[in-house]
Amino acid sequence: MAKVCIGVDFGGTFIKFGLLDEAMNPGGMFQLPTPTGQGACAIVGQIVAGIRQLIDQQGLARENIVGIGIGSPGPLSPSRGVIIHMPNVSGMENLPMCELVSKELGIPARLENDANAAALGEFLCGAGGSTHNMILVTLGTGLGGGIICQGKIVHGSHEIAGELGHMIVQPGGRKCGCGQRGCIEQYCSATGITTHAVGQIRAGRASSLSALLEQNGTITARDINQASQARDELAVEIWDELTYFLALGCVNFSRIFDPDKIVFAGGMTKAGDDLLRPVRENYDRLNWQMADDKTEIAIASLGNDAGMIGAAGVAWNSLG
Amino acid sequence: MAKVCIGVDFGGTFIKFGLLDEAMNPGGMFQLPTPTGQGACAIVGQIVAGIRQLIDQQGLARENIVGIGIGSPGPLSPSRGVIIHMPNVSGMENLPMCELVSKELGIPARLENDANAAALGEFLCGAGGSTHNMILVTLGTGLGGGIICQGKIVHGSHEIAGELGHMIVQPGGRKCGCGQRGCIEQYCSATGITTHAVGQIRAGRASSLSALLEQNGTITARDINQASQARDELAVEIWDELTYFLALGCVNFSRIFDPDKIVFAGGMTKAGDDLLRPVRENYDRLNWQMADDKTEIAIASLGNDAGMIGAAGVAWNSLG
């Protein structure tokens, strides 16, 4: 039987489980609910239970399981296998996740932050196929990312590399929750653009979005996308700004890293060509003319499975 | 006898030669003039002659020479050992430098661009000592750089990574020779700041620098530094902008790469604390408050030897 690594993607609502074999084929995927509000032990217990269920379902022999990779929200330490802190979950401070899971199951385990795991997943099995250097930019509530350099995740010296959302693209620009000003997250994430839209409407700016805000109490990134398609002036302005700064960020990634591909993932990629086309146009316009720049911009292909697959990939990279 | 690699730093005026032993101790350094205006053969001949001279002087046996590393201005291909193009030197188009040198001497050779070689030199023997991840920013005529990730030079997918001078820090900002707008090189290199100063004076801006411009026909970065110390308004504005954008660039490098150290090299570092102090102050002010950021900003320590040492380091990394 082929050797496999087990991937676990620990999220706020679900924990996903699956396999990745030596040829990088994923399989056996299922998910269990995340036991929220019951503390750290319940979470570790659910992760262990899910792995046991996967082993049973797939009829895996211990000697064929190379290791377990666990993707998790941060902050965490991949090198120590420890979750440093988790907002909203008690008892997770300095939790030695790898040690606990590994002791329970007798299988070595590795920990990785979820954005990095997703980047490795897309690199191994998704949109990054056949690249050597790839950057994943997740466009969701926030803007996150992961950097793959010669097939390996870039962690940095304090394990906080790849905080792509906090690259400053507008000097003295909008205040970010991190304490900086002008972070790309403020211009290109769902929270960034909806907060800005609400602020503009509350300041008296006319827009078709104000009726939605009144009706729903909130505005979504999808609302802004749709209103911009209907030529609402504020929505067009915000969507143009989003695609402009995202393209500018990609130019910077190309100058610094020179990847084969920059891949967008996350909820905002549902906008599809409404997002990709103007980003590519802005990229070509903003980009240098010094060398034939071949960096491709694409949308991720694994959807919600990227994190689980990448987590298993982390185990392969480290233990395989 | 200890094994060594030979380093060659091929510059516009001099070619430098030296050794790097297994313990990363440099030695035997000397330089020969670059035979400019005599074509590619004369340059290759001078490199070979210098290496033979080094071997004789040091009494090196062939079996103790692991390899030769050659640092050179770009564009070039490290993986193919080929100089793609060299402005002002005829016959250098697609020159297979490594093959030519290697055939002549019977020693394997490797090629690296000079900024990357200098970065590796500082990493191995200079200001980067005991780091794992380091970024070198050269502040000279232009703004260049090199990225060391886990001890290796980051080359990227098309061998054009580390073009740090063309990171955009001011959207829609000053036009750069590369075709982009707002590149950090326009705000933080000697050419960038002196060009801006001359433009401001020609446009009628009052400054003590205008007398220097009239007298010398030009203004240097050193002139601007000195005038800013004397509180000349224009010079202060330009120096403040330089240290602001350099700090902003460093914040971005920290978010993306999370290095132990960012090291400044090149002619402008002669300003010493006039440069380093305000950059560090701006960095602390612009930097996030999300995590205890430990990236250190320092000035390079090897001076003009960094390129030769790093070139030998390239040979060690690849052939050792």
C-alpha cells in the first residue's frame, strides 16, 4: 500500500480531514464540526477522533502513515508545533498541539498556519501546478498570504513571514488594525472595502449601496461588486481602487520574489473575471518594461480543500 | 591544506580576487584593473590571469580548490553561468563566462549578480553574522539588493528576484527609468535624490544647494546630507523623504520576509548615523504593533570586499 500523510484543516466552524499520497493525490476528505466554546481539550479531542475515523475508513496501517500535518489559524509556531494564542477559544495559549496529537496517536505531527498551508496546497495540487515559486494571496475578511520559495514555505526568522496584508501600499493611508497606515488589507479585503463604503455613505456620499445598508444593516464585498457592475459611482471607485492596489501589490511581489505565479484565493475570488481582468490590466500598466516579466496572475483552484491538502503537504515536506 | 573557494568580483574599474576557506575566513585579496574598451576576450583573459596569480601567490594545489565564484553586473543567468548583456562592453552578449573560465583553468565556476553576491558576503562574513534570513539594500547610484533566505540567495523563477529598488512605495509617484512610477529607487538612491534636488532648484526652489550646483555643475548625495545637517529646507525635505521611504520599504520587507536583519550597503551609508538613526526612528513609527518585531537594521561591515567574498560563498553553496 502507498504511503500517505494525513492533513487536518482546523477552522472556526469545521475541522477538515483527508489524505495526500506520495504522488500528491488527495483523498478521503470529510469534515467534523469544530467544538467551539468547550475549550482546548475538546478541540484536540475532535482532531484526534477525526484522524482515527480517517484511519479506520481508509483502512490505513500505521507503517504507511508518514505523518500528520495540521493547519490552524495563528499566531502559532510551526517549528515548535505550538499554538501561541487563539482569540475566542479558552485554554489555547501556548498549546503544544503537535505533542498532544502525536502522543495520542503515536504518529509524528507538524503544525502550520492556515494561509501558509493553503499556499502549499495550491502549489502542490492546485493553481500553482508546475511552478517553483508561488505566492498565494487570500482575499477574504482580511488579506492573508503564503510564500512558496523553491517548493518550501517561507517562515522568516520569527515565523511571521508572509503577512502580505500588511504591506504598505499607500504612505500615510488608511489606518489598519495592526497599527500601520496604508496596509493593502485596507484597500483589497472584504472588511477593508466594506468598512470604507459604509464610512463614505455615513459621511453623506450618495450611492445605491446606502439602501442596502439601511435594509441589511451591512454591506458585503459582493454588494460592492454588483453595484460597481451597475455603474454606481462609489462602488466603481472602490472596486477600481481594489484592483489597482492589488495589481500594485503584485508588481511589488514580482520585483521582490519573481514568482512564476501569484494566485488569489478566498471569498472575494467569487467575483471571478470582474476581479481578475482589471487586476491583470492594472498589473500590465503599472509593471516595469525592463525585462520580459512572465509572472502569471490566476485564481486558486482547490477552494476550501487547499488548507487540508497543504497541511498534509507540510507533513510530507518535513517528514517524507 | 584547507579547501578553499576562489572569489572574483568583476566591476567597472577593478576586478577583485580572493579566497574563502571552509570556515568562511577570507584571505589573499588583491585587485587588477578592468581592461575596459577591449572587448569580452580581454575581460575573460584578465579574470583568468588574476585567478592564476592568486593560485601562485597562495601556493594552492588544484585538489584544494573547490570552485570559483564570479560576481558581475547583470543582467545575467546564474543557473546557466551566462552574462546576458553588459552596457558599454562589446561582445558580452550571451557570454558563457563560467564555461570559458572553467575550461581555461579546469576548475568549476559559478556566476552571480553582484548585488546578490554582496548580500551573501555580508551574510557569511559581515553584518549578517549569525542570521538565517537577511536582506541587503545597496544605496548607491541606484538602489539594489539581495535576499538571503535560510542561507541561500533567492533567485526567483526568471532569475530577477531581489530587484528591491523597483518596489513601488508611492502610487503614481516619480517616474522611474524602469517604466514604473513611485519606485523606492527614486526616493532613496543617490541618483534619485540628486535628480530631484536639481529639478527643484531648476524650478526656482531656494536652497543653499543651488550655489553648489552652479559651481560644480552637479549635486551629490553627500552635498544633500551636509546641507540637511545645516538645516537647508530643501535638503531637509529630501533627506526626510529618503529616510521615511527607506523605513517604509524596510517595514514591507519585514512583513513579507521577516528577516533577522536588513543591512544597508553602498556609498550612501557613508552618512552613517545621519542615515541609520532617522531610518530606525521612522521604522519604529511606521511599523505594526501586532507582534514583537525583532528585525534589526544595520550598516554593512565588509565595504568593497563583500562582492568578492560573496562570490566565493556562491561557489561554496553550489560546489562545497
